Amino acid sequence: MGLFRSVVFLLVLQLLQGSDTSLVQLNNNGYEGVIIAIDPAVPEDGRIIEQIKDMVTAASTYLFEATEKRFFFKNVSILIPENWKENSEYKRPKLESYEHADVLVAPPTLPGRDEPYTKQFTACGEKGEYIHLTPDFVLGKSESEYGPSGRLFVHEWAHLRWGVFDEYNEDEPYYSATSKKIEATRCPTGITGINRVYTCQGDSCVTRACRIDSKTKLYEKDCQFFPEKDQTEKASIMFMQGIDSVVEFCKENNHNREAPSLQNKMCNSRSTWDVISNSEDFKNTTSMVAPPPPPVFSLLKISQRIMCLVLDKSGSMAGSNRLNRMNQAAKHFLMQTIENGSWVGMVHFDSTAYIKSKLIQITSSNERNKLLESLPTAASGGTSICRGIKSAFQVLTGTYPQIDGSEIVLLTDGEDNTAGSCVDEVRQSGAIIHFIALGPSADQAVIEMSTITGGKHKYASDEAANNGLIDAFAALVSGNADLSQQSLQLESKGLTLNNNLWMNGTVIIDSTVGKDTFFLVTWNGQSPTISLWDPNGKRMENFTVDTDSKIAYLSIPGTAKVGVWTYSLQAKQNSEILTITVNSRAANSSVPPITVNAKMNKDTNSFPSPMIVYAEILQGFVPILGANVTAFIESNSGKTEVLQLLDNGAGADSFKNDGVYSRYFTAYSENGRYSLKVRVHGGTNAATRSIRHPLNRAAYIPGWVVDGKIEGNPPRPKIDEDTQTPLESFSRTASGGAFVVSNVSNLPLPDLYPPSQITDLEATRDGDNISLTWTAPGDDFDVGKAQQYIIRINGSLLDLRDNFDDALQVNTTDLLPKEANSEETFAFKPGNISEENATHIFIAIQSVDKSNLTSKVSNIAQVALFIPEADSSPDETQPNPSPGENLPNSGVSISSLVLSVVGSVALVSIILSTAVCILNKKKNSRRPRTEF
């Protein structure tokens, strides 16, 4: 049992590679399939394309040398918006789309913020989402603040591809080192510079020495580290790649394990090179001898959406009301989701295939209605998926000779042992396959088709009340359309009504949406009585009722009123299943709507490895905080688990208040497919827009020290990051796609999951006491309640980190753990610290569950005992030198000051000694002498 538990524990702690939308592949040391997408909101400027080429070309050489001649960029696609002018150089994309973009060139998160960053919210060593560069940055307008664009691109690529983190920390820019000195957070410490407060008003700038904060015993908030322009240190790219001498990542021999950098916090103090050299990329390559060729660029222009629906009408579709449910979802898709200007065709299949509609361009409701008439009306026959797909190829090539970039939506409920026979043809076609699996027996082989073509994989069970089919189709919005054109789901809810025949609720329409608002009601038996009122209490009339398909719908003309819409549905019979779906589009093309993106951290999983649910809420690129986010995870048989997702920086959530809400999922009930759906509600003044600077961004260089003088860069605009803009109420739902779980055991098993690691431990000193706060973990990761806490302290950060079990333990007899995600507080007297001259006390926690499984050791908190050695005395008054005044660098200044202070003390001591001696002589001369 002990061996089994150890093996399982290792499996639990090693999360598999997450679900990945990137199409990048590593081929003979070169990265292929890199996609850099220019956002439709970026005004046309040909210089952007040329600057992207120059940036990536320079980055390729820099990356090659930085990785010991191992990696380079082989080919890169640049996606050009549909609204840019035509050019003979531009080709039609194949699988490339905005959804798969590795780099977005898009407007800044907020005006004036041209900081490059990588969207990264998963664990150390896991890939990020995308790199965000602004047009002004690409055009070279921020090089003095961030360094050459090619070098910065490598910094961000390391975030994106290898899951490493920054080696600076703007929240903790300084720390007390074992040397008893205050050091700037950096890697390595060999990077020299000075610490100064540098303030500017207009063209006038003043510099002064940094004072020490009485609370933290570290430098004051406005103190900044100014690096020397001329350095000899070769590392590190993840600290400040803009330094000319920096051409390497920090390695074990020069990694600064003491600094409170994000890399140390997120990667358990491992060096960036250690993480990179343990990546799959590194393991699958060897160093090259010859230099790499320059990157090859493809210019691809987004064009009209071309799609063919391939719908299963085999005999099994007659059961569980599947055929009608498919038609209900397809009608909603054709009436509401598919964008104007798109081309759509239709194929049905059973044991053979039938072309029902050639491609039709949707310009009005007439084309939509014509397609609705082509939906299947009866189910019979066998299942031949490949015949359906090949007929779709005929539909697509009937209008366009090239299939590249076209989409096929394949819906099937049955298994087909011949489906694998056309996988190679699908791979070579250039088409994208979106797979909607209906029911527990839908063919597993088609997943490969969607994976290799970059398509979406959706799943809907036979539980109609979960509204899974409509959600699956509603998620098939164009990945290339401007966000203002995309249909957003505001509500998706269903109920099976027995004793109570009423289904009542509300839908919030906020000011960012309201255009093309569409209400859809479905039923299983008889049409219900439908009542809908707008925010002013006016009842909406004229629902269109389709009794054959058992749907009713209403499109609100113009822009729907902002506020709470109320609906009341009354069933006509018991055991009725009712659903309601509400969609809308952006009210104003210049105001980004609030969006929700949901995903699991991986697409396939093997029990007992845990999974993580993510939901990101944004307005444009600005994170939304304070929302109520609920995940619904439905199994193959229709059983639903409900999870409250949190943005608290604890448990599965890597970063607090980044707009990404997370939670562990371990409640596997069976093997097979699961689907994810997320419901979001933001209450008035509860949800806010975050104006914090993005995490995982390149370091802003405040200026350089050149020949002892500070040459400052323009200071960043002052922003109070604690200020958050309140939002009105809003509601959204989003489908997170399907994932597959295997090896789930039906046998009773021992406790497999330890408490999650505490990552937000904080400590403050209150007289003789030290007060701690943290977020409670659970019995199983972040669910349930832990059994006990083990708190240990040490005068050395490294000793505590490396030898936690040997550190002094605090008495926690009276500390009873609370329910997971509660706030914990605890105060204690530290007692004696064995290390002499310790400047800080370092504290860490480990939690233990009822099965005696222990968590990882927490992050390390600290409290100051006394003021460590600084560049100058905090009480020393110094004139504020001008920007051009000579200043010593940190490599010399501290030692110079120490020598100066020591010399001064020695001089004062000599003077005092001499004075005392003279006084003693005078006193002695007045005493009576004793004669012998």
C-alpha cells in the first residue's frame, strides 16, 4: 500500500501538458507553424509587417545562441486582417486563425500601455496562451524602455513555450540577502547598478538616495534599480534582456535562489535553464553545428468564412430525441450564431452521404431560412463518417477550388470503425474539422481529425435539460471575425419540470451588448406558455413558434434595453423539459464587450491525475474581477458536477486578481467524454475592471547608469493599481469544450489527493507577535478541509526552503483548519532564532489531511527584525543630485559607503579616545599623590 500511495502521489503532483491551441511544432530544431496575428482593430500600416519580420529574424539568432545552438524560428505566418487592402502577396490561410495565434499585435490593454506581455496562468513548465505586442512597440517606439524587439521576443517566447517566469518582481523589488544587504530582485546578482528614487516633473528630473521603509525594513516604494549600461554578466534574459551583455538564461551556477522573483515562487526556486532543459522541446533535440537559416514568412489574409454542416441522420439518431435536438441546435446556429457574409453548405449522412445544399452566402434572413429547410426530417440507416466528410469536400470545392481554411462541422452519435480511413485525407485537405459528439457512443476516432486540423471538440449528452447541443453549436463562432461581430451567449439554462410546471428567471443585458439579441425556448412535449418582460416591465410579444421543431424564438429589433429581463415559462405537462438560450452581439463596435473563455488544462487525462478548470473574463484585454463564476462538468452519462471557480491566487489559481478563475477537478465518475460549461454573473459594483499592469511582462527599464550618471527613460504613467473601475451587472455563459478521461476505477480507493500548496502566506509583525494570513487549502487540493497545519520558522530563507523538516516548529495546537478557500489567521511569538545576526524571520506552512497526506511547503513569508545594511543611512539627508550628477554603481557604492562609514567611525573613535585620555590625565593631575 505504501508503494501504491507513493506512485499515485507522484502522478498527482505531475500535471500533464495542458490543452493547447497553438499549432507550433518543433522540426529539426526549428519552430514551424508560428502564427503572428494582426488584430482587426489595428489601422493598416505595411511597416508593421516589415518590422515583425525584422523582429523575428533577430530573435531567431538570439534564441539560437541563448539556447546553446538548439532552437530557432523556421517558418512564421503573419495573419493580416480582412479589412486591410488586398495584395498579391497575401494567401488564404489553411489552419491558421486568430484562435491559434501565438502572438497578437493588438491595441494595448489600456491607452498608453505599450508593455509587451505573455498571457500565462498555468503552472511552471506549462505553455502560456499568447504574447501580446502593441503596434507602437512593433514599430520600435518603446525600444529605450524595453530593449531591442528581437531580444524581447525571446524573453516572451520563453514564457509562452517553456512556462518560465520573470526574474524580477515589481511587487517585491527588493529583499534582504544573507549578506545582510538590501538587494534588488534580479538574477544573477552580478548585474550591477544603483538604487535611487528618480522623479520628474516636466523636463526637470531629480535623483536622491533611497530611504528605508520602517515597516518592511527594505527600500521605500519609489526606489528603483538602475542597471549599468556596460556590464560583463551574460545572464539573464528573464531579468533584463535589454542589457547588451545578456545573452543567456540563468543557470544553476548563477541562479539567485534568494530573490522573491516570480520564477522562484512559481518554479520552486529552479533556474530558468533548469525548466527549459527539462522541457519536451529540449529532450527531443541536440545542439546544432551549423548556424540556422533565416525564418521563412508567409503573409496570410483573413477572408470570408466558408463552412459545411455534416449532420448524422443514421438510425440511432431516432432515439433519445436526438434528431430533433440536433435540428433545434442547428436552427439556432443558422438563425443567430453564423455571421453575415459567411458561406454555408449542408450534407446529411447515414451509410451514404447526401449533398443537401451547395454553398450559400448569408446576406439576409432569406438565405438562413433556405438552409433551415435543408435540415433532416427522418433518421435511418448506418453510419459512414468518411462519406459525409468527402461529400463536404465536394460542396466546398464546388465554389472554391481550394479547401484551405474552410470549416466542416461534423455531428454524429454513432461509432464507425471505418472513420480512421480518411484521417490522412483530412490532414492534407487544409480544412478544419469541428467535432460535436452526441451521446455516449459517438466515435472516438474523429477526435483525431479535430485535433490535427485545429478544430473544436464539443460534447453533448442525452440529458436535454443540460442544453449541451445548443451550447456546442453556439460556441462555433468565427475565430477570425471581429469581436464586435461575434454572437455572445448571455444565458443557457434548462429544467425537467414535474410537480412545479414553472421555469422562471432573469437575464441581464449590459451596455456592452444588446445588438441582435435573440431569445430561444425549446421543449420536449407541448409548447409552453412564454412570458418575457423588458427592464421597464413591458411584455414582449410575437414569439415565432415552430411546433415541428419544438422551438420558439424572438429577435429584439435594434439594440435591446439595458437591464434585467424577466422570463416565465409554464409547461403544459409533467416531465416536460424546457430550455432557454439568450444570445446577443456587441452594442458598439468601438466598445469591446465582456467575454468569457473557458477551458480545461488538458484535453485527455488518465485517472488519478487531477485537472484544472479555467475561466477567463475580459473586456477587450482588461481582466474583470469580482464575478461569480460557476463551472458545470457533465459526464458521459449526463451526471453533472458543479464547481465554484475562484480568482484568489490559491489552490489551482496561480495569480490573484488576474481575471482568470480556476479550480481543481477530481470528481471523476466514469470513463469517457466530459463537457465543460461556465456560467458567469457580475453584480452591480461587485465586479470591476482591473487596471493593474499585466503579469509576465518584459521589465520596464527606468534608465541606465552611463559613466556614473543616470540617463533616465520617460517614467511610466502613474497609475493607482488598487483603483478598479466598477461595472454594471452582466451575465454570460460559455462552453469550454470536451475532454476525455480514462482509467477511472470502480473499486474503492484510498485517499489519493493531498491538500493544495498554500501560495499566499503573508506575515506582519505586531509588537512581539508575528501575525500570519493565508487561504485555507482543502482535504483534496482545494476541496474540503485539511486536518492540521505545520508551521516552521528559520532565520535563513534557503535553510527553511531546503530543510523545512529540520526548522523550528511553531506550536499550532489551537489552530484548527477552516473550510477550503476561507481566510486563515494565526499569531505567535517567534522565540529564539538560532542564526546569529538574522535580519528577518522566514516562515512557511505545510498542511496535512486526515489520511496524513501532506501538501507541498508553502511560499515563504518574512518579517524584519532590524534594518539591514543599505546604500546609505535612512536618516541621512542628502542633496538631490541632478540627472547628470555622478553616482556610484551598486557594485562599488555599498562597499565604498561601508569603508567610508567604517573609516568615519574609526576616526571618531580615535578622537573620542584621545579626548578621554586627555580628560583622564587632567583628572589624574588633580589627585593627591601617594608617596612610598
